[in-house]
Amino acid sequence: MIEVHDLVKRYRYRGKVKTAVLDLSFSLNDGRSLGVLGPNGAGKSTTMRILATLMKPDSGGQRRRVDIAMGLVNNPSAAFLDEPSAGLDPDAREDLCNLLLSVRKQFGTSIVITTHYIEEAERVADNIMVMDKGSIVSEGSPQQLSNQYAQDTITLAIKNARKDDLSSIFSAMSAIDESLLLNEDDSICNVQIKALHSPKVLPDILREMNRIGAEITSIDVRQGSLNDAFLRLTGNEATP
Ligand SMILES: Nc1ncnc2c1ncn2[C@@H]1O[C@H](COP(=O)(O)OP(=O)(O)OP(=O)(O)O)[C@@H](O)[C@H]1O
Ligand SMILES: [Mg+2]
């Protein structure tokens, strides 16, 4: 079990004080893996260095009932990996992912990993912690975070409806964040809709189209990804 309580780290640099981590608390059960995501300067490396006991926190701190293990040798009970895949090509990144998964399976190693590759965190980690400006912005399984924060995109082709009517119907639906009428020829409107929860919105759309006598000729739903959730939470594109 790894427990972190109210971790604080400030750097003094050229006479200025920079708060890198502020009141960070989290826990990780044995054998679980945590992916730490965040934009540049979020405090990920600082947190990792403290967890790996390379550096002292200012206050609060961590209580670790695990053997400190550096690297993935000697059946470590926990491994702290700060951007292990930075600079690796896609093949090597794939190998690394597989290695982490197999080490974890074989030895029950707890893994804390930071990465700018969202899909890597998604594969390796049971839980994701998104940090920004030294604090946790959100935490949960990849599925939970994308359900909660990532917009789904629904694309519809609709027959027998006036563009203006569609505009006013979609903009009046509070569960729809954005709707865009892509193009319109004589008979078909293509509409792109962004909404947090497509399963909740679709029945309403179907009912409304039915009400105005419009016919939906195709529906495409793209579920929001963890990357979309990350962008919404931090306002940043994940840049390796
Ligand atoms: N040795 C240091 N001296 C002064 N400030 C530092 C030092 N190390 C980090 N910082 C500052 O602390 C903050 C957190 O840095 P940290 O390296 O922990 O972020 P990070 O999330 O790992 O970022 P990146 O994604 O770029 O690796 C940043 O504002 C950074 O400029
Ligand atoms: Mg870093």
C-alpha cells in the first residue's frame, strides 16, 4: 500500500519560491497501477522523485509500506517510472507496455507511471490521476474519466427536415453542448452533435425527429476518449 498525505514541495529558484506540489493526497493498493498524467510543469516528476525517496517533501509526506525498489529488478513490490517511454519509438513503447503488464502480473508489482502518451497510461494503469499546477484535477479509471469528461460525437444524416428547425431543436436541448449543421443539399442535412453522454441524448433526438416527421438515415456515435477527457480537464494537448 502506498499512501501520500498532503504532500507539498516548493522549490527556491533565483530568490523566488515555486510551489511544485500542493497538498497532494492519494493511495494505491498493492498490485495496482496508477498512471499520472498532466501538462508540463504539473508536478509529476516532483511527486515521483519524492515517492521514490530521491527527494524530501517540505511537509506532509508519504507513508509507504513497500520496499523501495529502483527499476524493475528483484521482484520489486513497487515501481515508480517517470516517463519511461519518452523518446522511445512505437515498437519499443509497445515492448515496454508489455513488460510492465507482465511484471505486474507475475510479481504483483504496484506501478506508478507518468507519461505523456495517454494510450499508454490507459493500457498499463487501472487508475488515472490527472494533475495540473501541483494538484489533482481528477482521478478515476480511464473509463470513468472518459465517461465523465469526454464529449461524445454523434453524426446524423437527416431527411425531410428544415435546417432552421433542426438548429432550433438541437440548440434547445440542454444535454447537447454543441451542434453543427455540416452541409445541406436538397434532401439531407448532416449534423454533428457534441454531448457528454450520448446514450442520454440519442433517445431525445429520436423522439424530436419523429415529432417533426424527419427521418434519420444514418447515425454514427464516436465515444469520447481519455485524451478528450484529459484535454477538457487541463486545457492541454498531451505532447510527448
Ligand atoms: N529543480 C527545480 N528548481 C526549481 N523549480 C523546479 C525544479 N524542478 C521542477 N521545478 C518546477 O516545479 C514545477 C513542477 O515541475 P515537474 O518537473 O514536477 O513537472 P512535470 O509534471 O514533471 O512536468 P513535465 O511534464 O514537463 O515533465 C514546474 O513549474 C517546474 O518548473
Ligand atoms: Mg516530468
